[in-house]
Amino acid sequence: MAFYLRKHFNSGPLRLNLSKGGLGLSGGIKGARVGLSRRGAYVHGGRQGLYYRKYAKKGRGGQRPAGRGEEVRYFVDTGLTYRKSSGEAAPQEVGAPALPDKGSLMTPLVLLGVLMILVWVYNNHWVFVLPAVIFFAGAYLDKQKHEKYRQEARKLFRAIDGGLEEKQDVPALLERHQQASLPVAYRRWLDHQVMALFLDAYFEDPDYILPEELRQLEARVGVPRNDREQMKAEAFGSFLDAVMEDHVISREEEEQLRRLQEDLAIDDARIARELELIDRMCRFREAMEAPMEPVDVDIRLKSNEVCCHHTRGRLLREKIMRSYQRQGVRYKEIGYDTDMEGDIYLCDKRLLIVDSGSRSYRLNRVLDVTLSVEDHTVQLTLDGRKSPLIFTMEDIGVFAGKLEKVLE
């Protein structure tokens, strides 16, 4: 679903967009916004706490491919942000085994039947007709048996899916799955699908399916251990995405996430990116909840000016890393370059970055703020400035939380 409830972050035209997928920049008037992010173009609108965000479709049936004379821009990581590495690249999603589309004997029986027909045609011996008929009949019966197994597997899948939707007795559903009499190939498909169903139902309502019931299912299904563990990690990530739809992780949601990980015994390494995201979002929440305390600094501030936060970081600027043309389309790789690095001071009226020189930006010019928890950046769109300010720092969540608090 593209709808979500927004808990807070409403400061006039300001919107704080928290993106798990990457950079985003939006603009518009209250109740309707249009912008671009790394997921693509989107339209954003709504009032009274209910908002809608719709991304332009990509691929088949969606946005048309770029034509001759057009320009395509895409982002590349230049390693200048304070983005922490969470180990190896994210593993591929576990693919479900395919449901067999034909019986195991059908193809060889058809080939043997064709061979008998060819022998009969070239030798004109009617004795080969009977074996051909037998082989073709066997192929037909094998096909019928295969269709029966396919229908039985799908029927059982739909029954268990419906039972979970209606919150039927879980032990009864587990027993129904266990008693299914199917060949190995069909059983393998059903086991994978049923485990995915139970994981989804568990994350939707942990009080409905108990952890020990999930463990019983794990012990019974014919899904390899590594695939089972990865499926649990994927389900955890999907649940986190749902939690993040309102751009906040509350204390109750944080506790639930930790408990779900513990109940399912999901290894930290499998969800390292998700745990890092949870940690950053919790820091953001704590910064928003904490009272604003003045910070003593060793620079001269303006009269009656208060510093609310001090950190080290970089001011970045976008630059074209590489440009090339292919089939009449111009491609540009956009990355980050360091504009300035030094001490960053968030004051009640302005944002200051100091190194060998200094730059100052008034906060009353801020129109929009975008926090990318994955890329470790904060973008500020300023009134009268064409390009956004892009900051990166170690404590990005704390900085964003305090910035939002000051802007309120």
C-alpha cells in the first residue's frame, strides 16, 4: 500500500522525509508535493494526517525508455559520506522452487512414442504402432497425474492462506500441511510457500502465531536451513519497511522488533543493514524527544544566539563523475565531492560550518529537509538557492532530530 499515517514532522512547508532506499528531494505546497528520489519520480499528497505517495512505474508497462537525444542521470557512491559498511553486499532473495509444469515421465514417453512412429513410417511394420500408442497413453496419464498434484498443491496452499487470513487454529493448519501426500518436487514448492505465509502472518500478528509453532513448521518443511534463515531475515526486513512507512520507530515498535528477532533467532549478520537502520532511527527519535540544551562551543556566536548541537562533518556537492553516450542517449553518473569539511554548529537561527573559513545558512530559509538514513546524508532545500545543501556526519540521526526540533 502507498498510504501511510504521518505521526509528526509538520512545520509549515517543511517535511522531513526519512528514506531507507536513498536520497530524496521533494517540494510543493501543503497537501501536495512532487519530487524525485532514487526510487524514481513520485507524487505526494494528502491532508489531515493521511498521505499518499505514488512512484512512477518502471520496466514493462511503465515509464518509457529514454529515447535519442534524452539524458539519463543516476547516482554512484563516491565513498565521501559517513555511511558505515554493514559487511558484505545484501544477499539475493531466496527464490521459491518452481512448481513442476509437467510430469517427470511425460517427455521421455512422448519421445519414445515419436521414435516408434518414425520406425513404423520408415519400415512399414505395424508392430511398432502398438508401442507408440502405449507410450503416448502413458504420457497422457502422466500429464493427468501431474495436473492432479498441481491442483492439490495449489488447493492446499489456498486453504492454508485463507486459514491464516481468518486466524483459524494454527496447530490444525500445521497438521493439514503435514498430512499432505505429494511427490517431493511438489512438496518442496508447497513447503516454501507455506513457510512464507506463516512468516508473513507471524510478523503481522505475533500474538496469533507463537514462536514455538513457527519452530515446529521449520522442523517439518523441506526447505534448506540457509534458505529458512534467509526467509526469516527477509520477513524481518519487510516488517521493518512497514514500520518505517510513517517514518518513525516508536519505543514500542523498537521493542517489538528486538523481540521478533530474538524469538526467531535471526542472526545479526543476516539483518546487519536493518539493525543499523533501527539504531539510526532510534537516535533520531531520542534527539527529537530530548529537551533542547544549549551547547558550549569555542567559537564566537552572535548576540543572543544559542548553539544546540556541535559535530564534525562534510558539506558535499553533486558532481558529474562520468558522462557517456549510448544509442543516442546521454548518460551521466552523479556522485559527491567534498565542498567543505569541518565543525558543524546547529544554532537556533542558523547552521554554521567552520574550517579554515566559515559558511552560514539561516534556518528561516529552509523549505524542505530530507534525511537519508542509508546514505548518511541530510539535504536542505533553501529558499532562493538552486541546489540543496548536502551534509554528512557520523551522528546523522541525532543531527536530523535536533534540526527538526529547532525548525519546529
